[in-house]
Amino acid sequence: MIDLRSDTVTQPCQEMRIAMFNAVVGDDSYSEDDTVNRLEQEVADLLGKQAALLLPAGRMGNLIAIMNYCKGPSAEAIVGSISHINVHESSTAAQIAGVQLVPLANQPDGTLRISDIMCNIKKPHAALNQLTETALICLENTQNYCGGVCLPLEYMDQINGIKQSYGIPVHLDGARVFNAAVALGVDPKEVVKHCDSVMVSLSKSLGAPIGSLLVGSTGLIEYGRRMRKLLGGGMNQAGVIAAPGLVAITKGYRRLHEDHSNARFLAAGINDTMIGFIYVKTESIATNILIIHLQKGIKITVDWVVESLRSVEGEFGQPCVRVLAVDEFSFRAVTNNGVSKKDIIDVLAKLRRIVAVALRGGSRVAQSTIPKLLSRDADPPQWPVTNS
């Protein structure tokens, strides 16, 4: 099977398994696990921040950041409409932190329009004391549903201008921030230098089996330790989790360019040979995520393409290829450390067979079962229905 559903599907490499077996552990509740302490310090140093906190999941890091900055009784946070925080985190900001999210439209390059942010900043005063107060701006880099695009460094300079002018902190959902650094050809510190806090994932593109970190000031991390306990994320001998993370931030980080190359190769094969059937928008090809669109007017559904890729029956044949439907007009493929260039060649060969079947009329299937949430011209999709 060739699994392109996500970069979370990878298996830990042998080096990670050995590191887990040999990990020096202590009780992280007392900050006495040397392996955890080393991982936290190394990630903080990599991103140019004061401290870091190991967490079982990235959404916990995003939530703790929101809780930290949005402490007022009427605080709200600006987020992207198709950001992970807004779409995939079970409304935890509202349910647990009591914080209202203000979703603004993500542009195709993953950004939020500066003008949109400015128009939605609220600062209550004596005459309008019923207003909510903008306490945080949340960004995502790389931006998943825009096709893994990287936020431009010049854009982050503009965000810093807003931050300085209004005194509003910036939190970055940087689950794949190391992909952004590789794609932009800069040190990770440059990508996050204007962010007050960053959440990074070890178990996505970096290939570790579990774990994320919240990175920021010493004060944020001290608060985060208390909130981690409150949220049920406290851990004891967590060095067995931290050990593969140490491998991930070195070995996993160094190989990310391979995933980017494989994604470009897959996109080129689709765009060069499947004209009139499916395509990838060239401006969104940046890292390891591809959003693959159906051409307008063809009489197939995303469901049929996804199931045909998965099927090994009849003329579809091997291999079984797993991808994820985003909406009724597009699906996602994410290259990862379990997918080689040869695998991509095999995927392209199977897609060509599927195209051949479709052209013969074998693809006429029942109406897609995916909810009709979007218009045909939606760009990018505003309410994706797949996983992270």
C-alpha cells in the first residue's frame, strides 16, 4: 500500500525504535526526565525561543497558547477560516477556554489579508464596553488546505507591524513549520521570529510516532505546565516519547526536501499527462501537500477516484493507493517518509489507468456522498471535511 492520506501515517524508523528502547527517563512531572529536558531545550534553541514544553498532541499546544493570551472575560482570537484551529480542534477554544474565534478567509497563499485583520481588531473603550477584545492572532505555517503553502517572510514582517502597533501577540500553528523553513531556504528561527509562541509537531512530516511541543517564553511554558496537567496531558517517564523526537528534529528534518521533491514530481506527472481530468494548481506546490482538483465538466466524482485508487480489483490493479477527499471537487495527497520516488511513479501509473477507464465511460457513478459544502469555484476550500 502507498499511503498518501497524511504524513501522520508513517512508522518510526529503526533509529527511533532503538532510541526509545535506550532512553534515559525520569519523572517529567518534576522536570526530571533528562531526555525530555534535552528535547525541549533543543527545539527551543532551533526556533530561537526561551523554552519549550512536550505535549501529547498539537491541539493541546494551540489550546494552551489561546488560554494563555486570551484570559479576559470577553477575549477573542483571530484565526484562518480553514485553519486547523478553526476546523479540526473540536471547538476547544470555545468549549474549554471560553474564547471566541473570529475566522477570516484564508487567501490561496495561506495568508489572512492584512486589511481583514485590521478591520476585525476590537479594542473596547468606555463608550463601547460591550465589545469583545482581540487578544490574539493565530496563523498556520505551512497552511494545510491551501496545499502546504508557506507564509512569505515579507508577510510575517507585516504581521509584526500589526503586533507592534496594537500590542496583540501572535501564535503560530507550526505543525509543519520545518517544511516551511526547508522550502523557503532559511533557518527556522527566521520563519517564527515574529511569533510569540509556536506549536510544532514531531509526528507529522518529521516522522516521530507521537508528540508536539509548545515553544515560547519562559512565562508561557510555566503556565503551560500547569495547563497540561489540567487538560490531562501530564506525563511521567516521557523520555520514551522524547527520544524519537530527538531523532525527528535531526534526521527527520534533514530529509524533508525529499518529500517536497516527490510532491513536485507527482504534481508534474498529473499536470503533464492528465490534462482535462485532474490537476494541481502550480502556485500551491510548495512542500509535501498537494490538493488535487477534478476538472470542471467531467462526469466522475471524487469518491470514485478515491475508491478506484484504493481498489486493486480488475483493471485498476496494484498498488493500493490511499488519498483523502477534501470536498466533492478535490482530494489530498501528502508525501512522507514512507513514500519513495518509485512509489510516486506507481501512483502516476495507476492514475493513468483510472483516467483510461473514465474516458471509456466506466466512471459514471452515483452522486458523491461527500457533503456539498462548496461552490465549484471555491478557491481555496473554506470548509474541508477531511482529517489533518
